[in-house]
Amino acid sequence: MTSNDQHSGTLTIRLIRSFPHRNIKHAVYKDVDLTQNVDKFINFLIDDISKKPGLPPPFRKFLFNTLKIQHKAHGAKTSDPVINTENDDQLILISGRTLQDSGVEHETEISFFNRNDYELYKTSPKQESF
């Protein structure tokens, strides 16, 4: 990818399986077409994750269904180590829009999670003790 190519980028996807247990794995995707539809990217991720070597089976079989921008390159990070629970209306990627129109750019870190689990976590963002 050249520095002038604004239609593709490297994205880090944070696979969040459990919010309270901070069960998170990272996957890096290079040369992602940022002009593709959010739904198409979600379908690609679900398919890829189900076959990805190195990911434990619980991640490969988990029901991921929502993408949210965690932070962009050189941007501020949240103080919550699991996920940024603010600005959902601006940061959750909306079905039918392109990644680029949703604010995704080269070196963006995106969280991929189950929306119901996220809504529960937002009401009580506590870490489970072991």
C-alpha cells in the first residue's frame, strides 16, 4: 500500500469475546478496501475468524455482530481497557455505509463484539474477579 492510497489500509480488529473477563484477541488485516460496505466487511470477518489458525475455538464460534471504532492512529485512547463506551452514535459502524464513510482510515483499531453483551457491559462495566 502506498501512502497516497486512501482507499485501503491496515486495520487492527479487537475481538472481544467477554467484556467483564477482558477476553480479547487482536487480528491485523492489511490492504483492507475502505470503500467496501460495513456489512460486507462484517461477513468477511466472521468467515475469516471461523477459519483463522491461532484463535481458540471459543473465538471462532462466537457471535460477533457489531464493529466500533476504538481509536485512530495518533488519536486519544479511552481509559477503559476493554472498550470505549462513549460516542456510540459516532463510532459504531452503521450497516449500509462504507468503512470510509464511517470514519475508518489507515491504522484504525476497531472493536468487534456482540451488541447485547456490550449493552449489558455499559450498564455495569466491572471486571470479573478471579
